[in-house]
Amino acid sequence: MNRIYLDHNATTPVDPAVLDAMLPFFSADFGNASSIHTFGQQARSAVETAREQITTLLNARPQEIVFTSGGTESDNHAIFGVIANATGNAKHIITSAIEHEAVLNACQFLEKQGATITYLPVSREGLVDPEDVRRALRPETALISIMHANNELGTVQPLQEIGRIAAEADVYFHTDAVQSIAKIPVDVNALQLDLLSLSGHKFYAPKGVGALYIKSGTRLRQLLYGGHHQRGFRPGTENVPGIVGLGKAADLARLALTEDASRISSLRDQLESELLARIPNTFANAANAPRTPNTTNLTFLGIEGEALVISLDLKGLACSTGAACSSGAVEPSHVLTAIGLSSAEARASIRFSLGRQTTPDQIAAALEIISASVAQLRELSPTYQVAKF
């Protein structure tokens, strides 16, 4: 069976060129990047090359990049680091109702410690209104954290306008860019960002490595204590192979961004439009909003999303009901209910996320597989047969 993978927002395969770049640092070039001998300095040089590759992708400066284990650590460091360093009663955070759990759960923990959090609503299209951000500002606001692209919908937030509001208010601005890196252009200066989180396994680098952009001058408390690695922001021996892979993936993304986006968005649009045409009582979520080019989220009324995911997997097609980190959750997606879907509609929704390896033939096959599975599940569903929408 030739399996079809349409779950790239959960994770991506390591690009062969990324793997090739990493392999020497597992064997011949195994040195500790903090050692002063030749082995160590070879590793150090590779780490600094990767740092340059990431800064080129983001339009940042090398000293503004701290390597981490991934998006969750980067989000946590940005949020906890700002609040821990805030003075007086500046313990207010503005975020949105559709953030990833790495942001939401960090904010909820801080609420228990006495911080105040404003969770902004989003429109039916999954967008934050910048004016809501402005209205939520208080004298004690320390941080605005709004994700760049949503992991379930692909919705791209108006960060440029929000960044302008944050700069005018002299409030730190963080974005979780885990789902936007390598899909759309990301310029930390144009967006007026102070902090940005990214994760390698979302753009063809390995799992377990990511980065946090920290704008020069940003006052951020470190979370870990140990040696003096990475200017003290993140002590611990660097994951040299992972960092090399992250840098190589960033370089490949920079070179292929326009071409990848054009090709993948065309395939995504074909998948979305043909499924809507073929399958009645189906609608696309946030389809009128700016979206990442690879993501579509569809609601198939009258079915259970988990059942459809299993049915599709048995037929060789991988997709998701939403965030991989929430697999097995009993509650419906907080993202989909935030845009106004009922619990039943949210549970009937599926995310398809395409990638660099997705082909037209795979999309053609996916259309047949999905249509057949939905029809089969609806035939077996007593609620669908009664409702007939």
C-alpha cells in the first residue's frame, strides 16, 4: 500500500539534505561545542553556521537566537521569562483563545500564581481583531502573545498591526511561529517582534530541536541554571546534530519558500474545492481568512472525526482531527469551538495538511478515499440518517 501523508502540521519527514548535513555530527565530528580543542571548535563552527542560517530566514541577528528543544520550551521560556523579570505589578498577559496548549497552559499556570490573563476572542474566520488587543492593554500589561498561524485552521493573524500596537504601548510582543516558519515569509523586524518561537520538526528538521528569537535588549529571565552556554539563556551542552539540521532546514526553506507555497497551495485548493463539491453537508472552516498554503480544515456533518481518521488510516491516508498534542482528548477542539462551531460540528472536523512531498497523484487518490469513507460512515450513522441535514 502506498500510504498518503496529509498531516504535515503534526510533523514532517526529515529532508534528505538535512539528514546528510547532520550525519557527520553523530560520528566523526562528535565534539562538544564548548570544548576549546579542534573537535570542539568544529562543532562550534557548525552551530554558529546554523545560527546564521536561521537569522537569515528570520531577518534577525545571530546573537538573538537561542537554541531550544522545540516549540513548547520556546513558548514557555518567552512567557515565563518575561513575567519572571517583570517589575512591580506588571503581570498581565494578552493572548488569544485559539493558542497552542504550550501558550495556553503556561498562561493558566501563571494565573494560579497571581498573574492576570486576557484571552481574546476570534472571529468566525479565526482572526484576532487588533483593536481588541489595543482595548485589552493595561498599565500592568507585560506581554502580548499571539500565534502567527494556527495549527488547526492555518489562519494567519494580523501580526503587523498587532506589532505596531505593542510597540506603541512599549509592551513585549511574542509569537508562536511554529506553524508559519517555512510556509509564509517571517520577518521579525517587519512584524516588530520581541520574541518568536519555532520548532524544527514542523519544517523538515528533526524532532527535539527548536529556537527562540529574543530581540536584543529584551529583558528575559532564564529558566534553566547551569553553565554559561548560549549567553546563559539556555545552559546545557548543545544538541549539535539537531542544531545543524535545524539550520540546514531553515536554509532550504528560505530558498524554496515561494515555489513550495505556490505548488502546495494549488494542491490544497484542489483537495478542498473538490471535497466540498463531491461530499454534501460539508464546509471548510476559516476558508475566507488568510491561511498557510498547506492547511484545510473541513467539517463533515453527521460523522465522528476520530472514526473518520481511523477509517482513512486503514485505507492508507494519514490526517488528523486537530493538534497532535491533543490526540485522545475527550473535549472538542478549543480552536473550533472558539470560531463558533458546536461540539458536534467540532468533533466532525478533520485537518488535512500537505507538505513538500505531496503529489497531484496523492491528492487524486485522497479525493476518492475520503469521499468513500465519509459515505460509508454516514451510511452507518443513525443520527445522520435521521437528520439528513
